[in-house]
Amino acid sequence: MKDTGSGEDNNVAPSIYSHVSRPGSHRYKNAKKGLPFNLMIVGEPGLGCSTFLNTLCERTVIPASEPPNPEQAHIAIPMQFKHYSVDMEEDGMKIILNIIDTPGFASGTDNETCFNQIQEYLETQFDDVLAEENRIKRNPKFKDSRVHAVLYFINPTGHSLREMDIELMRRLGSRANVIPVIGRADSLTPRELVLFKQRIMNDIQEYNIPVFSFPDSNEDDDVVDEETAEENAELRAMMPFAVVGCEEVINDDGRPVRVRSYPWGIVQVDNDEHSDFDRLRYVLLNSHIGDLRDQTQNAIYELYRTEKLSASSEPSSTQQHTAHPQSLVA
Ligand SMILES: Nc1nc2c(ncn2[C@@H]2O[C@H](COP(=O)(O)OP(=O)(O)OP(=O)(O)O)[C@@H](O)[C@H]2O)c(=O)[nH]1
Ligand SMILES: [Mg+2]
């Protein structure tokens, strides 16, 4: 069954985090019903995934999880895929944010099952599109549920990536735009965070982990204008994004501000000096929403489609798959 957040709400308040959007995102402003963006969140229990999503949506979409019953603590809870849909508005652009949360990920000893389930989930969405492309009569109401980005939450240990992180990101990187994120980043001091980010990026390079990269003008034949190339270089240097989430909103001179209050001070979620939350939010819902969708549809799905069709041994089924691959692009 599908859990829906406040997806029915048509009078969506513009985000308190709104900036001026980059020209690239304006091409979707005509998406009258809203531009669908499918976002999956994966992370170990307690890393702040749900809080991050609620912060992103600026409302409680995912309720706080019930504390586990101590008498049943020995029973591993299977991972679930929970769906939420939220209407958002970002600088005049309507976005239908479809969230896939994965509570229970890595909460038992058998991570392999979780990895397989997530990979299968991503591939099933591709299979649905492939099947739809090949129908003689297309379903006009077909919902494209290919996942446009997977946020992978890394534990703020301060060490480096663990085997589990490497294995999961490696496996999912060919099936989705994986964006690594350090959860609960306020647990590290600024200096620890710099070192931790460096170690993670070294591991990503060393183990050839295919995470989403913000393209450089030299690397990409597509036109990446100077402004975008500069912005992308800045974003690459910031990776992995260190996020802080919080549900508490305080009034700061008439401006609603999300803060985590501690006896020794406060952490402001949207303050760039405290957290990369605001930059990541902007990447997902504004500057790179088009790139993430295009990359999913034109590169990742295409690769999957080719693999799948090449593997198909039946000559008749190969002939069937001749529909134009772009035909389902919203
Ligand atoms: N210090 C700190 N705590 C956080 C942050 N985000 C969430 N928390 C706290 O961490 C705890 C777990 O947060 P959740 O958002 O429920 O974490 P989750 O990853 O969704 O965990 P489960 O759904 O329980 O598996 C809560 O007590 C949150 O208040 C953060 O950025 N910093
Ligand atoms: Mg959660």
C-alpha cells in the first residue's frame, strides 16, 4: 500500500529556502501538473534520513518511528519500501516529490538481502518502462517511477567508508544517480568534517564508485556553460554533502529558521557554515533536477535497456523492443 503525504494539497506554499533558479531548471516551468522527481533515501537506522526528508519538505511527511519493543529487539525487522508524495513549489516550478524511504535498511545482519532488494526495486521501475514502451497501445496514465536520485546516508564516524558503503554504492551506481551524504553531520567538528570528506572522496576514487558527478565543461560534450561549470566545480569540492536535519522551527526576526538547539549553541540547518543542507536541497529541487532526470532517462536507463535486450536470447523478443526509448519522457 502506498503511504501518501500531503500530496493532495494544491495550494503549496513556496519554500522558505527558495533562491533564484538557474536557467536550466526553467525549461520545466511549463510542467503544469508538476514535474515528478523520484527520490530514494537509503541509510542505516538513526542517521537522520526521515528528519532530512521532513526538513526538505518543510513539513512532517514521515512520522517518527516507534521505539522498538525491547522484548523483540532480537528479531530483525525486514527492510520496507515506503512511498510518500509531496507537492512542492520551487521558484514558480511545481514539483511532485515522490519519496521512497527504506526503513529497516541494514538493521539486521543480512545486508546482502537489502542490497538485492534495492537493486531489484530500481530495476523493476526500468522494466515497467521497457514494457510500456513496447505496448501497442500505450497507457496515457502510465506513471514513470524510475528513481532519479538515491541519497545514500553515510555514518558520521570520522573514519572512512566502510565495506558496506562501498559495496552498496558500487552496486547501485549503475542503476541510479547515487549522491553520498553524511548524516547527522553536526556530530563532527569542522576540521573533522573536512578530513572525513577527503577520506570518503579518496575511497570513492580508489574503489571506482560511480557516484553522481557534477560535469565539467571539458568532460562533457554537452554544453556546460561557464557559470554551470563553475557551480559544478564548487559542488564537486563539497561532496559528500554533510547534512543536518531538524523539525524545530524558530522565529528569527520574522523569518522561520530551522535550528537544532543544544545547551552550548545552535545549529542552523540552512546556514552554509553549519551544514550543506541548503546546497543539497537546491541541487535536488532546482539547479540539477533536470540533469538528474535526464541522466536517469538518457544514460542509466538506456544502459540497462541495452543490457537487458542484449541478454535476451529470444530473437522474437529482441525484435519487439524497437520503440523509441525517449517516448515516455515527461
Ligand atoms: N545530531 C543530529 N541528530 C539528528 C539529525 N537528524 C536527525 N537527528 C536525530 O536522530 C534521531 C533519528 O532520526 P531519524 O530521522 O528518525 O533517523 P532515521 O535515519 O530515519 O532512522 P530510522 O527511521 O529510525 O531508522 C532522532 O532523534 C533525530 O532527532 C541531525 O542532523 N543531527
Ligand atoms: Mg526513518
